[in-house]
Amino acid sequence: MPRAVLTSLLVVLILSVGFGLGMYSGSRLQRLFVSDTNDSTPVIRKHNPSGLGRIQPYHGLINIGGIPGDRISKLNVAINSRVKKGEELVVFASQAQRLSELKVATEQLAAALQQRARLNEAEKQKLTELRAQQARAKLGNDLKHELDLLQIPVAEQGFKLADDVLNGLRSLDPTRASVVAQDLQKAVFEQASAQAKLKAARLSAEAAKAQSQLDDKSIEASIAAVQAEFDLKRSALMIPVLEQQKLLAEERLNTASILAENDALVVRVLSQVGSTVGQEPIIQLADVSKMLVIAEVYVDDVPTLVDWVQTKKLVKVKISARSLPRVLNGTVSSLNQIDPIVMRNTLVGFSARSDTDRRIKEVRVDLDEESAKIAATAIGQQVDVMFEEP
């Protein structure tokens, strides 16, 4: 066949393909938008939005992992088993060591607490003795002070009497009565003696009061010294440190096993007994009490859905797949369920003609209770989603 003929056939083939693609694109754009004659603003297409979706728990999958480097010694779950809150899921090989650490920390703290109790009792007895000694000393000093105070009036009376006698002898007129020098000397001596007794009584009372205060201060100092001594002994026990060590041992023991935080369904078991823990999860759980479908809706269909939600408040949704026993029912009731971010689709239909590069927004579709029970058995299932006009 001549080369010119081949070239002509090739050109015709290229033009035919180009014409076909142009017709397809034009018809597709006509289906998407209806434009006014003099207005380039696209009008929302009148059809029900739809798209592909995937079933998942409302709160997503829960990845359960451990501390890297540890080893799994027990797995208490299996795929599709249900676990209760607080149930032990995984036990690691480090649990025996962590239990031993906690035992040692508990015993050390218990011994320190017992020692502190004994120190407290000894301190109490010592302080009781010092308080009793203080009370006895105060009683004795107060009694002596009171007795000395009683002696002062007697001494004052004796001094006054001796002073009056001396003054009387000195005031006698020697022309009328003679005073024997010996009597005068005796009166002077008695007056001086009485004065000395009065002064001694006063000094004794003051001394008794001062001694009482001194004894009280001395015993208070002894009490403070005893308390400081026992405080030092108690601090040497390092009880706060031992309490922290016990708390740390308890926390480390908690990491040696994994408990379920809520009721959940085991959807995947990714490790086995004897495996070394790495960065990847060991098991995956799902709270299937509430389920939803993440639908991928083409961006040109989203304005229609937004308008329905804003005006009607509730949009019903039908979810279907060949593997499901029946059509599931869902709803969109809030704009918060429509993701504002435009992204590339992650779900692709099974048809060879499916668009693999669409711009979509994710819409969270809540499932009703009966549909959620069915969806719980099909987590991750790709489904067809159809939004119904209210």
C-alpha cells in the first residue's frame, strides 16, 4: 500500500477520535449545567446527588499497640469477638517483671510506713514526758512564787513594827526618860533585820517567777529539739520518693497489658503470641454501636445537597451494595456533615469506565439503628450512595 494512502488513513483516524472525544465532553458538560443565553453562571443540575462511599464506625477504627521491643505473651481476643470495657486484651512478656517491681516498691513503702509509725509513737511518748515535766516544773515554781508572795506582807509588817520601835526610842526626850544604849542598839538591829527579810522575800518571789519562765523555755527548747530529731529521722525514710516509685511501678505494670476502654468489636488481629511489638498496631477495635458511611460526592453535586439541607433540614440517603442483605437507610441533617475540603476521590467503581480522577467532597451519612447493625458486619465495604430529594 502506498505511503501516502497510509498517511491519509492515519489522519482520518486521529480526526475521528478527536471528534468523538469532543462530542462526549460536550454532552457531559450539557448534562452538568444548563446556562442562560447571556449568562455564563452555571445553574445547579436537577438530579439527585450520588456517589460511592465506604462503611465505617462513627468514631473510626481504634488501633491498639504496645511499647516497641516488648513481646506478646497472651492474646485474649479473636476476630469478630466482642470485648467489654475493662476486659484484658493483650498481655506482654514484661508483665512478670513489672509485677515484681511493684511488689518490691510496695514492700519498701510498707516497711517505711511502719518505721514512721514507730517513730511517731516514740516521739509522742517523748513529748508526753517533756510536757509532764514542764507541767511539774511549772506547778512547783508557781507554788513557790505564791508562798513567797505570802511572805511579803508578813515581812512588811515586821519591818514596819521594828521601824516604829526604833523611831519611838529615838524620839524620847532624854531629860524625861533615859534610853539605854543597849536597847537602842537592839532596836536598830531588829529594824535592819526586818528590812533584810522583806527584801529577801521580794527577791525570792521574783526569782521564783523568773525560774518558772526559764524552766518553761528550757523545756520548750527540748521539745523543739525532739521534734527536729524525729523529723530528720522521718525524712531519712524518703516516704514521698517511695510513694512515687510505687506509682511509677503501677504505671509500668499498666503498660504490660492492654485493657479495653469501651465495649467494642475486634475487627483485625495483626500480631500473634510471641511476636515482638513494633510501631504497627497489634489489634484493631471498632465501636459499632453507631455507624456511618463516608460518601464521596462530586463537587458539582454538593451545592444541590447543601441547598436541601439548608431548606429541608433532613436529607434521606439510600446505601446499597450487592454484598449487603438489603438497602441501608441514612440521613444528612447538618452542614457539619459535609466536608469543606475538595479532594481527589479515593473510591473507584468496578466498571472500567469509572472516573479515576474526580474532584469530590466527603459527606458523613449517619445510619439508623437497624442499618447500623447490618453495617457493623461490613466495615470498610464500598457502597453506592444515593441522596433523595426531600
